Amino acid sequence: MPKSAGRSGASHAMTVNETILAMIRPKPDLNLVAGEPADAVAAAQACVDAPDGIGSITSYATEVALPSTGTWRNPGVGCAWADTVLTAPEAGLPLLFIEADNCTEDTGKIAVKFDKYMRHFHRKVKDTDGQEKPMWRTRWSAPNPQWGQALHPPVLLVFHQVGKRTALTQMERVAELTREHWQGDWISWGGFHSYDGKMPIVETTLELLREHGPAGPAFRRFGRKDRQNLWDAIGNPSRDAALARRDEDARRRNAQEAAEREAQRPVCSDCGTKFTDDRWNDSIRVNWGRGDSHAHPCRDCKTRALEAEWQAEQAERERQEAEAAQASKAGGWLGRWRS
């Protein structure tokens, strides 16, 4: 029965299995092909040398309910059922939904499934901590949303040319019917799209996936022209590059401003030491309309200067007091002599 189902009655299930294998790209044991014909050994070696796939068989789950009503255990009628769910945070893919199409299904039905995906992504429930959050986040982990990147989980759509519809036609039609879910907003200052609140939808064919694997140029995100590896297709390299350029420009600008300020930093008129920021601010601070009487020495030299002035003033006072005392004493002797 399983063989019969695989040959005729379960073509979609077999495509899902083939997709998972193409994603994992299991490596053959070269010891098992020792002594086999050279072309077999070469093919096995090429497979071993090819880029790794993603995860293991335990990283993938099939026929997973995404309830827009009901619960995880008892999903409501009409919810989406994901063909495959990949969780591979160790590979930089904490969560990826995968849909397979044998080019036999009507594109309208495929588009409706993405509507159901979005209904699930928008649904919020209370988590165990009592905080309300998107329902999918209560089951799977994913990076917290950031500005311009508050994305819904990505979906990979894999077409297998089995039916009479062409894969290219299926891709183009599904992209058009689901535009509201994936189309980003153009950010003119940076030359990239912002996909805030959108669902990344990426397409490929089973043939391309088998040939290149996840690390190869087998994937095209709806709205883009070129094929990329899976991570770039799901991500936003143009945005990352634009923000990196902006950060670098800001760093250079700050460095230039710091250099210009440093060139204006005063030095001590006594010892030649550069002023600290605090001393610089003190030297130009005006209190009650009066500036710093010692604006040019550094703090240590100013302290020594003030101490020297105080000591000089103290010595002057003592000198004056001594002279006054001496004059008073002399006046007393003169008075007694005259009398």
C-alpha cells in the first residue's frame, strides 16, 4: 500500500518528502561506495563536497495546524495547515514554513492559503506570563521585531513540475494574488524596501533546490528579480547594507567633529598639558558676568597659582600687620620720651 500510494495517490506527500531531503542534503558514507564504479564514487564524493543542508529530519514537522480560531490541539475549521515547518536556529533559521505544489493546484487556492497564514500570524493570545502576544510566538522562538523589520515568519513555496501548469506561471500568478501580504515600502534615502508587518514569501523549484541546496542561488523572493541563497532571500541585505553605510557615515562624521573639536582644545599656558573637557568648560564659564580670572592654566596649574596668590596675599597681610604693630610700638616709645 505505501508503494502504491507513493507511485500514484500521494504525489504531494512525496514532493514534501523530496523537498525535505533537498533541504537536508544528507551526506553519503564514502566507505559504502568503496569498490563501486568510478562514476558512482565521484557522484558520492561530489555530494560530500557540496555545501551542507539545513538541520536533520527532526528539524522538520509536517502537516502543522496554524489556527486562526480554536486551539493548537483543536484548531478551528478553515485554518491553514503548513506542509512543513522547519526550526533550525543553529543555522540562522529559527522558523520557516514550507509549502509544496506539484503545479496541479489552482493558484487561487494557493493564495487563499496565504490569507489563512496571515490570519494566524495576526492572531494574539495570552502567554503563560499573562502577556498578550502573537499566537505563533507561544509555540516557536524567533528574534524580537525591530524597527522596519517587524516581520511575520517567512514562507518558502517549492514548485515541482509534475502537473500541466508551468512552474513559472504558478509563481507569477501566486505572487500577484498575494501582493498585499509581501510587498514592502520603498525607502528612497537608503535604496531598499521595508517589510514591516509583511510576510516574506520565497519561491523555488524542487529541481533548483536539489541542484543548489539552501546555500545556493535557488531562491527568489516575491518582488525581487534575482535569485539568492535562502538566507538572503528571506532577509533584507539591501537594508542591512544601507543601515551599515548610515552607521559608518555617522561614525566618520562623529570622528571628524571630534577631531575638529580636539584641534580647538586649549593647552595650559604654564605646563602645556591639554585641558580636560571639564576644565575647558570651566575656563569659558561666566558667573555673574565675570569670566575665569585664570582661564589659561590647566586645573592643577590654576590651583597652584591660586595657592601662590593666597600665600602672597597672606604674606602681604602679615607684613602690613607687622608694620602696623611696629609703628604702634614706636609711637608709644616716642610719647613716653616726650612726656
